[in-house]
Amino acid sequence: MKILLSILREMADIPSDPEAVALALNSLGLAVEEMVVVGTPVEGVVTARINRMEKHPDAAKVTRCFVDAGDGVERHVWCGATNMSEGDVVPLATLGTTMPNGMNIARRGILGIDSEGMLCSEVELGLSDESSGLLILPKDTPLGVSPFEALGIEHDVVFDLDLTRNRADCWGHLGVARDLAAHFGVTLRGPRVDVITLGGASSLPVEIIAEENCASFSITHISGVTVGESPRWVAQRLAHLGMRSINNVVDASNLVMLETNQPNHAYDASVVASFRIRLAHSGESLVTLDGQTRQLHAEDLLICNASDDSGVGLAGVMGDLHSEIASTTTELALESAWFSPDPIRYSAQRHGLRSEASVRFERGTDPNGWSLAAERFVTILKETCPNVVLHASPTVVSTAYCPQPIPVQVSVSSVERLLGVRIEVSRIAEILSSIGFESRIEGDTVKCVVPTWRPDCAQEVDLIEEVARHFGFDNIGKTIPNSTVHGRLSNMQQRRRALRRVLVGLGLDEAMPSPFLAAGDLSRIGLTEDNVLHLANPLVADESILRTSLRPGLLRSLKYNQSHRAPKIGIWEIGHVYPKSSQQLPDESEQLAILVSGGDVETSLMQWNAICDALSVGAQLDQGRVPAGLHATRSASLTRGKKIVGVVGEIDPVVLDALGIEGRVSVLEIDLSVILNEEPKPVQARDINRFPSSDIDLAFVMSDEVPAVNLQRALRQAAGKRLVRIDLFDVYRGKGVAEGSRNLAFRLRLQEPEGTLTDSILAEVQQACVAAGEKIGAAIRA
Amino acid sequence: MASSSTPEHQQLAQAVNDGASAINAASTTEELRTVVSALTGKKGAISTIKSSLGKVSDVEMRKELGQLVNEALTSLQAIADSRSQQLRVGEFASVIESDRVDITEVAMSARATQRRGRLHLVTQATERLEDVFIGLGFQIAEGPEVETDFYNFEALNMPPSHPARSMWDTLFVESDEPGSVVLRTHTSPVQIRVMQDWPPPIYAIMPGRVFRKETPDATHMPVFHQIEGLVIDRGITFADLAGTIESFTKAFFGEGFTSRLRPSYFPFTEPSAEFDIRRPDGSWIELGGCGMVHPHVLRAGGLDPAEWSGFAFGFGIDRMAKERHGVNDLRDMYSDDVRFTEQFS
């Protein structure tokens, strides 16, 4: 939202120093995004008359101009513009001038002929964002003077404000000026309004049918209008505020809106003299001012010419092309209405048409702003139409839905309770009065009436915020709450951090791929897509599915790194997956996945062991349940009873081939919602057994069909309570061992809990182990 | 004492002398072992003398000689031990010499093969933030990333069709009731869940992943991270909010940094503010938003605004990481490109 310092200063005697104003705006929550000084006279630019113009045969696109800057010297200037004629008075930037854009005017030439300056457009003088050629001044302008002075151009400052959603009132200068006047302790005058000569009473009829959508509609009858150009200052201010000058009537209407935040529309009263406001009929259409034919929706609000019920405006959004005022118009019907915000917003959205008016209506305008708007409109128009007449008895129709001033009270104790600072009741009342809240002190309470231009204030806390803003956030002070809570990580959070430390300790990098997948990403790697959730409005089609596994993202990262000359990397992610559930929300859970390109099943088992150690957890390895998408003979599920808590092994080589990933890829996935939430009890210490221990080595030949862990389990059981540890220290396949079998060598350390191990006990244990092995088909090797 | 000039005495002295010379002449541990066993063995000079003692008739003399023999053995053993020590030192010196490596060469190959993994910059920033807030007495709450409209908007004082909802470009999840499930646009829904689940007083931060329908560029990602803070207690004021932001500023950025609050607007807080951090050089960082929890939000969380009051604040984590490490493009941070990742030890 652009705000001009000149307009603010007409409304209140705020400081002229733009820095001071910007500081105040920021401290009031009206954040200044940009501050631009405009209309500063450019030193060295003077008015000059074009005495004659010549074309050069070798330079078709430029014209040679010979100009007189009033000093009796004829200067030659090359000029690329085409809008000038001989005799025109134009701005000349003389040699040595520094233009607003930083360009230096030096003696330069084309075809060996120098230019002794530059003729300027409005853009080049920093007066406008657009222009269609040189700035042409009136013919009677004296030569050799500053064109800024000659045109009475104001030096001004444009503040671009980043307004928050609540401050509807600040979409007009008046709202901003009100806050600033309160801040600087000066009186708010508001826009200048000339004492208006009232013409005879004239009430143009208005009928509101859509009472809920249009809660108030006013029509002011104005006559004695001559449509023509706007005064320069009006066009200039509009340009600074980002609007184009059209004619004196439209410009006055726009400027009034920018000044007072009251959108308004001027109809030719000889064309539309009675109004009806109703919802559009389906099938109805309207050609809006921008020339577009709009098919109307049954919820669009339509302003109609009551005489034939034809639409003359899409209410709150844009007027209709055919009822636009013409050059011959002399009588105006000026509309100022209050429309319900939401329907205007939907209407603007439906038609993809956010106009200056709709932006204001959808935030909430002042239902009582119409009268000031009409008077200001006539005041502006008076400069170009000295005979303009504002007729008495304007028509104002309000419905039961029209917002009313709301009584709200605020107490000293509530302010102190919320802000932590005690502010005197008189100061509270003073602040609220200064921003237009009618305030009355009753004991420790200020009873207020919220003005209708502040739709954001409806309860005590809203008023406390106003008090805080104007009291100054910096004056509130800084205290620290007396907390009885002590800060800490939860058990789960501590375990998650421990897990991260294990992972980086294993040399693995954390990755954070996008949780969005494309359709087919999961099935391509062997996972189901039956339980996926889709985004209703994805950014791109490739990111339309919520992941149910971390694997696709990490595989993509591996592939990406392989194609950037990093063939072997280890990455992991701890992140959420979102499979569909029978509830409203998915079965969201936290998972860990580790993938290592160039790693194999042993890599992933090593990782699993490290995690088990660090977190005191465990699970069974179930090779009988090969997880989807994994290598069929080198993978297993991590199980706890029937529950699967993870997978370990390698990615299916078929999948890797399809993805174009080279070498093996190890994978370990763990459901952290299980593992991290466990709270293992502290391990209880055992005394060191100081009796001597003995090792026995036992080698068995066993079929590959039987898992090695079965043998280990059998031996553990057979050795009984004397077994201190058991390690598989050698695995051998090959010569001397039958095909399909392998030699498994275990070392058992035995120790008596009390006393010394005897040879006969050792022999006994050995015998039991041999027998246990045989029972599951493992033959002891001699 | 009997005379020491018996032949036995002389023989013994001679044997010790000869033995010591032989021991000291041994040039390897192996040779030394042979010499020592020859000296002290059954056929050694000392043993020979010892076995001849039986022929000495004088009891006193025999006793004395016996003692001398033992002393001779002890002294020879000591000489042997000392020689052995000398020899081992010499022998290890050559072993050590043959072990020589070029440390820089080993260092280079160690660096090539043994690298500690990296935490993602966002995780590093999150942990640092968590640690600072833990120090300030906060606990850490977490919530789902796929949320209902209620938690993401409605409970935060944005009833259906509230215009402020347009402050966030929301990604919706397809569901039976269109629009009812969203990817959370901020971490604020966790505020409501915490209010509902934790008995007050509440001092909590809520870091996590959030989503917006935004095309990725150097400073925006559709998936990014925020941290939210919520304090609910009796008598919590705006001054407490300002003081907590100030404590955090000093704890996280350093003593030379200060903070300020500027009025702003969020539907879920009132008064609302933006908070800025002032660097020691006087420049400002616009960090995030904050404010006093709106009474409607307290009620949505099941708390009575007459009894409890509180404040909330929030800001982006990604930006903290970006600024700390001078990352120019957020997309690099999410590329998982090892060339980027490995920089940050």
C-alpha cells in the first residue's frame, strides 16, 4: 500500500522529516517496506524551446533538435522521442547534469555530431513510472527555468507499507494519518473539504434487494460537471500512488478512495438515475470497465439501473463499461456503499479481478465514510469544474446488516494483566480517544465505542493491543517469567539424539529429501501404493503423493550422487511417513532409514548392532519374511514376535537396475515410533567372577538351510548357566565340507559361578553341546 | 671369620668374574639366555663348586661357602637381568626403526577413508536452538505434520473462510471431506495439542517441518522448518514475552545482541508483534513473529483465559542455518549432494 507524505501532512501536522515518519510508522506496526523520494528538482534541467528539427539521412530513428534555453545560445540535441514538434517547450538536461537514475549528461555524439544535453521525459525526471515521450510544457512557460518549478511539481515521499491483514482502515491515507497524529500528539484534520455550496435537494431512488450483501448504499447527486483533464497535482499524486490519470472525474473518485479508503463510483446521472442492488441471475453477463465480458454467478452482487434492471456494476469489484461517464457527462450519481466483505472477496476471486475497490471492501470499509467521500470528491472536482453543485438530501439506504459502533470496555487491571505494565486510566482513555475511540472513564475502566472504520476491534483484548501500540512496545519493559517447569529433553528425544550420534559416528550423512513422491515412485521400488495419500493441490504432478517410506527419497539421493561422481556414500534420514489410515489423519510415524551405496548386508547388520548397543534394544532376524523391495536372499525382517519393527539387508538388485544405481546398496529401516519410545531399565551390575574360566572350541558342519543362529541357540542352552559368552569365530565353505553345508566354529567361554571348573564338568558340557548340535543336524567336526 | 683364601673361595670368585664377563659379552637375548643357563645349569661352574662343598669338612666353613654360592648366583642373575634389559632396548630400537611411517601419508589416507558423518544443517540448528531453550526452562513438544483444518486454522482463531487464512499458501490432502486435512502450514497447531494434552504451566518449544505451496527458490522451499514457543502460566504478560525473547537473543546469538518487538498481526495472538534482533554492529535481523496467546486460542486449547495467560513466538530454522553457514541457496541445503554436505563438520 503506497502512502504519500504530502497527503498525510494535509491531514495532520506530522513532521516533514521522512525518516521520523518512517520510524513512527514502523513502531505503530505499519511496516515501511520502501521509502522513495519523488519530484525532487533535478539540478541542471531547464526549460527550452525546440526552434527547429531536422532528420539526418543516416539516423532514421533519432531527430536533431535545435533548442533555445533562453540564454541566446542555440544548442544541438539528438532526441529519440517522436511526440514533440517545433515550438514545443520541453525539459533540457544541460551538460554536467546528473539524472535521478545516476546517468551523467556528457557531450556525446552520433555520426560525429555531438549532443549538447538531453531532452527529458517524465520517467527520466523521476516524475512517473511511465511516459510516452518528452514532457511537453505549456507554450507560455518561460525558458531557462526549472521545469519542476514551472509546473509546480511537489517534492514528495512515497512510503510503501506492508499492511497487516487487520488494518483495513490503513488502506486509506486517513487511517495512517490518524495513527500518526495520535503518535505525534497532533490534531487530525482529515482531508481538506471546502465549504460546499449545496444545490437543491435531489434524491435519486435506491432499492436494496440483497440486504445482507449490501448493507448500506448511498447516492449523491452532483451537477455542473465538465469532464476534462485533471489538475497536475491530482495526476501527479495518482501516479505516485500507482494509478493512471483518466479524467478529472475518475481521478477525483480514485484519489478520494486512496485518501479516505472509501471506494466510490461516479455514474452519468442522465444514464443511471435510479438504482437497484440485487444478486445476479445465472446466465446474466456484464462487460466490465476493462472490456472483459463476465459471466455472472448467482452469488455475484450486481448494481442495476432500476429503470430496466440492467447491470451497471459488479458491486465492489468493477463498474460496467457502458455506464462509464463520457466526455459529455455533466451530471453525476456518486455511489458510496458498504458491502459485506466475504461475498466481495469470493466475487473478486471468481472473476480473477482484484481491483483497488475489492481489496478494500473485502477487508472492511467504514459504512459511515460516504459523506466525507462525497464532499472531498466535490472539493477536488471544484478545481476543474468551478460550477459544480452538490445536491442536498443524498439517498442513503441502510439495512439491518449494517455494522454499528460497538461498545467495548477496557480496565486498568486487564491492561496490566496482559501487558505487565500499569498504565493510568487517564492515559488509556487518552490513547483510545486519540485514535477515534469515543472514551469515557468510569473508575478504573474506560468505556469505549469502537468507530465503524475499525472492524478489527470488537473485544477488550483488541483495545489493549491499541493501547500497547500507542503506549509503545519499547516502553512496556522486559521481565522473565518465574517458571516452575524445568527444561529437558524427553526420554524419546534423548534417544533420538543418541541415535543421531551413532549414525554420524558410523560415518553416515544425514539427508533430507522431499517427502513428496510421484505416482509410481513406490511401485518402482517394489512397495505398495495402495495406502498412499494424494495432495489435492500439488505444486507439480511429480510431488503429488505423500511418502509411505523413506526409501524412495534416499534412493533418489544415492542415484543423484552417483551421477555426480560419488559412487559410494552412506546416508540416513529420520523422518515421518504418512500412510493412509481409517481415521481422518494418516498413520503418521517416525522412521529411520540408512542406505549405503557400495554397502552390503553385513554393513547394515553392523549398523543394526551399533544401534542396538546404543539404545539397548533388540529384535529377531527373520529371514523367512523377506521385506518387499529387498534382496530376496540377503535380507530379513527385524521382528518382535509377530510385529515387524524394521528391515535389514540389501536393496533388490532388480530395483537397483531399474533405477540405474550401480553396485550393491545396503538398507536398514527401523520404526522409531517403537524403538525410541522404549525406556530400557538401567542394567544392573554383576560382580566380577574371579574364578578361572576355560574356553572350548567346537566346530560343526551344518546345512545352509538351517540358520546359524539356531545352532548358537542350541549351544547356549546346552552349556547352561556356566556359559559366559559364545562367539562364532569362523565360517568355512569349500574343500572338505559338503556342498550346501558350511563349517561353523564357536568358542564358548565357561566359568563356574562359584568355584573352579573341573575337567569332568568341561567334558560334560562339551558332550551336551555336541548332542545339542546333532539334534538340529549339525555334526561335530573331529 | 674363616680365611677367604681357600681354593673354594678362589674358584668361586673366579667363576663370578668369568660369569659376569660372559654375560656382558652376550650380544643378543638369545645368546644371553644360553650363557645364563650354562652358568647356572647343573654343569655350570657355580654348580660344580656347590657340589664340591660336601668335601669341606669344616662345618662353619661349609656353611659360609654355601652362603657365598647363593650370593654369587643372585649377583650373576642381577647382572644378567641388567644385560637383558640393555639388549632388549637395543633390539626394540631396530624394531621401532623398521616400523617407521610417514605420519602425513597416514593422515591423508585416514582422512580419505574415515570421515565422521554429518548432521543436516537444519538438524544442527534445531539442536542448538533446543539446547538454548532447554537452558531457559523449556521442554520440547512434537506434533503431526499432516493436520486437520481444526488444529491448523480453526483453533488458531481462524474459523472457516477467515480471510487471514490466505496468509498461508496451503497444501491440502485429499480426503472424504475436501479441505479438512492439510499439510501443516506452521508449527502452531502443536500449541493447541500441547494445551489439550499437557497440564499447565506450559513452557514448550515445538520445532518441526512445515509446508507451503511455494515454488522453490534461493530463499523459499515448499518444505521447511520452524520452531514455535509457547508459554502458558498464571500471570504471564507481554513484558514476559519481551524478556524471554531478549534472554533467547543473548543466549543464542551472544551478549552483544539485543531484541525489539514491533506491532504486527497474527490471528492467534493479540497483541501481536514481529521481533527483530540487533547485531552488535547495529544492523537488524527480522527474525519472527510473536504475541500474547489470543483468548479464543486458549479456549480452543481447553484453558480458561481468566485463569491462564501466555505468549507464543515462532521463526524459521532454515534461515538460521542459512545465515550461520552463509548458504546462498536454500535448494543446496536440501540437495543431499555430498559435495555440499561434507563441508560441514
